[in-house]
Amino acid sequence: MVTRAICVDIVDDVRIEAIHNLSKKGEWSVLYWTPSGAVTNQIRKLFQDTIVHDYYDAMRGIPPEAPDFKVSQNSEELVPDADILNRMSKYEHIILAMMDRADPEHRMGYKERVTYYWRLLSYWRATINELKPDVILFSTIPHSIYDYIIYCLAQINNIQTICFVYTAFPNLFLPLASFDKRTSTEDRYNQLLTNETTGEVLLAEEIQRVVDGMVAPSPEVPLAPNLKPVRKQFLINNERYYIGISRYRFALSGIYRLLLHKIFHGNKKKKSYMNISANQLYDSSEISLYDFEKYKIKSRSTKGVLYRDYKSRCCQVDFKRPYVYFALGYQPECQSSPLAGYFYNQLWIAKILSLSLPSGWIVYVKENPVQLSPRLYGEASRAPDYYAQLDKIDNIRLVPTTTSTIDLIDCSQCTATATGTVGLESVLRGKPVLTFGNSWYRGCEGVFSVTSVGECHKALNEISAEYVVNEHRVRLFLLALEETSISVFLNDSYGEPPSVSEKTMMVSQLENLLLAFSEKGFLESIPNPQEKRSFSYS
């Protein structure tokens, strides 16, 4: 039986090749694909009968150019009914919050965001009903609005889904059918605990290298491209953008580039999912370079105001005082929305911590060092009074972003995060962590998943009673992760490019995983956990 599939934002060579091989063998039929960039033409050539929908158009609610696909041709006539809105209601708050990614300047009010949501919901509901897919394959955790709506529709209609979650180890991904349910890693970990011995737990070389880097007193060697320690120089550069007379020089350089675009590049455009120009959201996924440069100038100005406000509220850390270290996660990003669920608003995490503290404890809060980077879009998720609201919560203290994360972890009673990698760093360094969302390492030794003041209070009482993280069990969890994950190269943000032989191995392994998944159901598709697999990287 041929598996009917939809591929969402799959743009890497390894997965494209694996899916193409399954298609040539007649095992899979790809009905719909949402690629981006140069790979779009490649998908059109390899999958000629597939509806190809540009990623940026999909984000902005623009239907694909598919004359034979009636849903696309009638998209303006689609409206959601009360039944689907009720069934999707538990996801709506996350979807609306996720729109910060597409609306960094908050041009869209509540009504406009709801209209945008309804438009996307109507189109993708009709598309799924028309195509009747057996499986929907996501590049990673869906967090680009349209893909999360697809994911939610699949969940409520019992359509198989598979997401690839990056695990903080180079090229190592955890395949999940649903990111808010028990993972195969948790199940395997519990099996290992049942037969726990005191012998040494040997991990794959690349996993061990990352572990060593996290445990080292001052990690200087890059762990993985997106786990490189934030260099002090990078933070100093942020200061140069926002503090002192040099910030005016950067502002003038932005105005200079703006004029150049206006005079010489007036008609040049770029693809973007952001609603930052006079264009209507649904008209075009292209914006002029002039409008984009104008947005960047305003963005940096806004971040400058936020940065100076945050810095003015910071205090120096008293490492001798009992405290919880709360590391804010970068937003807008999947670690908060959708993974943190209701806790995408991290102010609520701070409030729960404040209300749950043992007597004499405080909470040190450190902003993510890249949240206000001039190169990113962090201002979209920080209201003008965000730090003022944090600052007025009882027992909350803001600390400079230059404060060593290692010191903050090591001297704390425990750490707290929505779903960030700092939680894994904590347990590896012997400190328990409170998580407020669906982190991939949930269930690990030393990880307390909490959702309320009561649960948080109970966890902190246990921690304060001289709780000790069992290092052996942390390593058992990483062994379980190794045995239930898959090696895939997406891009150099997640690891080094594989050699030809390694790529062939990755493609074959992924092919078998997808085929077994579509034939037997997700949990049976993981390779035999008793056979420890060897991960090799260049």
C-alpha cells in the first residue's frame, strides 16, 4: 500500500533523497510540499506530480500556483465553521502568540491576527480534507504558524505526523510523532533504569564530546555550531550598538544604507514572511529592500531602548545566597511557542517561581544574550514594559547578560527554563532543573517538569532537602537518547557536513525509519534499542 504524504519545509539533501527513493520504489506518494529557496526547483523536478507551495507564500496565506488543485483556486471562498474552531480552540492561544514571528512590529491587532489564523486554518483544513494524507512529515518542531496549524489539524484528525527534534548533539535528531506526549527516549530510559547496573555508561564519541564541553569549567571548544558559548566579544558588540556615542554611528550607517536602497535598489525585493511594509499580508511574499532596511532601523532603535532599560535594572549576583537561576529563552522561537505551551509568556514562569520559593531564596533572571541582538528579531517578543514587569515581581532579580552561565548554574540551588538547553547543561553539571514545557530531555534524572505553583513548590521543597542529581542516571538517559535518535544532516547550524559514506548511511537509515513508520506505526519504527548504533561525524 502506497503511503500518501505531505512534506512541510523539508529542504535538506538527506531527507529529500530518502523521500525520493521511497517515491521511486512506489512506497511513498508525495502529494504536497512546502519548500523554500533554491531547493524549490529541485523539488519540482524530482516530484513532478506534487503540489509545490513556496514556504513564504504559505506563511503569508497566499495559495500555490496549482491550476488543477481546486482548493487553491477557491481559497478566497473558504471560511471556518464553528465545529473546527471549537476543536482547534486549545491551540488558538499558541497560534496567535506565534504570529509575533510574522508581525514583529505588532501591526496586527487581535482581530487581524484572528482573521489571519482563520484564513490559514480554512485553507489547510480544506487541503487536508481534499488530499487525505496518511502521514505529514515536518522538518522540525512546527513553529512557523502555518505548519503548526497543519500539525494541529493532523492531531485532531488522527493523521500520523513525524517531527525531527534537534537534541543539542551534532546532527542527532529525535523523531517524534507528537512533541507533547511521552517520547521513545523516556520509554527506553525507563527500561534501562529497570535493569540498572553500576557499570560505566559508554556514549558515542560525539555525544561524549558535547558532554565534556558542558561539564568543563570553562568550555572554549565549540560544542556544536548552535551551542558555542556566547563570546564576551559578542556581548560587547551589543553594548556598542546600544550604549554610548557609538550607537549614533550605527544609526547613521543604517540611514546611509536606507538611502542607497531608495536611490539604487528601489525596485529590488526579497522574500519574507514578515508583515513590515505597506503591502497587505496576503498580496505578496516579497518586500522591497528599502522597506526591510527601514524595519531594521526601527528594530534596532526599539532593541536599544529595551537593552538600556534591562541594563538599568540589573544587579550584581551574590553567589553565596540561595537562589534559583532562571534563564530566559530566546523568542519568538519554537522553544517557547509551541514547546512551552501556556508558558510562552515567561513572565508567568517568573511569577510561579516567586510564589514557590523556600524562605530566604531569590530568583536570578538572565535575559538570553541574543534576545536583543541587532541581527535578530527579539524585540517582537519583548513589550516596552517587559523588564519593568519582571523587576516588580517579588524576589526576582535581573542580572547582566555578561554574567557567566556556568557560575550561575554551579552556585545555584537549581535552574529553571521553559525548554532550553540550559536544563541539560544543569543536570550534567549536577544541578536539578525546573522545566515549564515539552523539552526533549524531559524525564531525565534531575529534571522536574512543573506546570503550577503547587508542583513547583513541591519540587523546590524536594530540591532544598539536599536533593542530589545521580550522574550515572543522567548518562543512562543520554544512552537512551542515542539509541532512539537518528543521524541526519540538515545544515551546518546543526553539525558538520557528512562524508559521502556517512550521507549514504543517513539516507538509508532515514528511509528505513520512514518506511517502518508508515507501515507499523511510529513507536515500532525506532531501530532495535538493544543494538547500540554508532554515530560518526566528520
